[in-house]
Amino acid sequence: MAKKRKGRKRGGIVACNNGGGDGDGGESEGGGEGEGEGFFDVRVFLCVIERLVFVLDLIHLNRFPDSLKSLVQTIVEILVLATSREMGGGFERLAGLCSKILCQVLKSEHGEEGETAAEVLKALAPLILMGKSQARSFALGFVKGLMVGAGKTSDGVKKGVVNLPRYLAQKAPEKAEPRGFAVEAIIEIVRVMDVEHQVGFAEYVVKMTQGKASLRLLGVDLILNLMMLLKDPFIGVGLDCKVKDSWGFKCVEALIQRCSDSSSGIRARALSNLAQLVGFLSSDDKNHDVLKEVTGFGEVEVEVGVNDILRKRCMDEKANVRKAALVLVTKLSAILGGNFDGVVLKTMGMACSDPLVSIRKAAISALSEVSPL
């Protein structure tokens, strides 16, 4: 009995002799179920990783690019596997050691910094796109802290970090919840970038909204988050730049265009995000005039006006699109008052007889906002 108690877990660390010995420490709580399979001594394992940190000071991998690539991939895989094991407080120490190793390989003596940075970021990307986990937190923290810091003295590393959000966008999952995690991670990384690179990514997202369906949907979500994250979206880059040429104006235009997307899911999402964005921007008086212009209620000629969108979307064949359009009307009323054309108002009146109760309620609410007292 004494030997069995000695072999139990202590603080989440499992110790065992897989190669024989006197058998001490060979069982865990639960009567030794699974003995010999999936058990390892965390303390010994961490010591091995710690020795690897010192080895990288002695052996430079600039002549062994394949070994460097394998090392980076192995370190990342170790982090993923560690999240599925009971390590107690051992994960924090492991993460610290892995961070030191990845920082080491970014040094010039191990190869061209830009190429190594690309390998590290490519390996970390699947972790960043994971759901909430310790591995995801490590990857995001490493990129936002250490790699952004290294980019201040290395153009190669900086280029890799700048390109990472675009790479993540291309690899983002299509399902709603994983896509949400991808958007969240991308925005976290963009947040710590220089303004010029933030604007460059916003322009890239506008182009995404013209791509395949999965990219259009992701772009619609990214536009909303970028507009809410970055300051002064309607200020041009140059001194002579007009509001219409600003990245924010282009983003809102792209969002309006997606309100007529061939996919009903993207139409609904674009209308919903546009409504949320209008509500967010209208809280600042200086944005009112710009919103009027970009939505087609001002003097600037736009390709597609919101009035034209609403005429069609309030009578869309899909219920979620109709409801999103009516919510947008309600949000727009705060900056436009009753400045909707008669066709839109008539369409909203017809929506009050919609088969769905929720849409009838939304239509009545929208009409009460835009109709004069």
C-alpha cells in the first residue's frame, strides 16, 4: 500500500518507470489504469527541453534548414500535446522554454531571419486558429509580444508579422464558431501593428469581399471589427486625400455591396454588421455626414445606395435577410430621420404583414423610428 501511495499524482505531475526498475511510482490514481501507455515524467521531459535551449547556443542551424524546420514544428507539436495532458503548473514552464527556443532560432546565426520567421509563423498559425486553449494563448502572446518586438530590429521578422493576418484569413475555417475565433485572433494581431500596415490590411480585406464565398463572409466580419478597432477610419492617408478615398469609406462601400450578395447568409450578415456599424459610428457626430455620403443619402455619388438595398432586402425571400434589413432601417433613422423614399416606407408597411411574428415586430419598430410624429 505504501508503494501505491508513493506512485500517485502529485500536483498534476506523473512519474513512472517505463523501463522496469523496482516498480515504485508505476501506478497512478485509479488503480494503474492505462499503465505503460501515455505516461511520462514531466520533470525529466522539461529538463530535456531545457537542455535543448543551451544546445542552440552551441550548434547553429544556418547550414541545416531542414533541421531548423523540423525543430520549429516539433516545438509547436509539443505545445499542442501538452494542452491535452495533466501537467499542473508544468505548462507555464514548458511554454517559457518553448518561447526561448523559438526566439533562439530567429537569430541570424540560425539562418535568414525572414525565412525563419515565416517558418515559425506558419507553424504557429494552426494554434492561433484553434478554439480557446493554452496553446492558442501561447501562440498569440508570442506573436504579439516577442515577434512584434523582434520586428523592430529585423525587417524580415516584421514582414512576416505583417503578412500573418492575411495568411490566417486564407486559412480561417468556414463554420461560424471557429471563424469567430479566427476573426478575434486576426484583430488582436492587427491591433499591435503600425498604422500603415493596419490600413494595408483593411484594403486587403476589401479585396477579400470580392473573392469566394468563405472569404466574402470572413471579410464582412473583419470590416466591422476593423472599423470599430482603428481610429479615424474616414481620414485619408495623404493631406489632399478626400473622404471618399479613405480606407474606412471603401470598407463601408464593400459592406453595402455584400448586402446584395448571391448568398443569403452573406446578405444577412452584411446587413446585420452594417446596422451594428452605423450604430457604433453614429455615436460620434463628426461621422454623421460621412455616413450619409457613403450610404447614398448625401451629395457624393455612390455605386449602390442603401435606399436601393432596402427596397429589395425588406422583401427578400429569406426571413433572416428581411429581419436584418429592418434592423438596419432602425439604426439608420438615428442619422437620417425620415429621409427614406416612399418605396422603402411602403415596403416596410408590407413587412408589417409578414408571416413571421418577429419580422412584423421589427417592421413596426422600424416604421415607428422613421415615421414623423
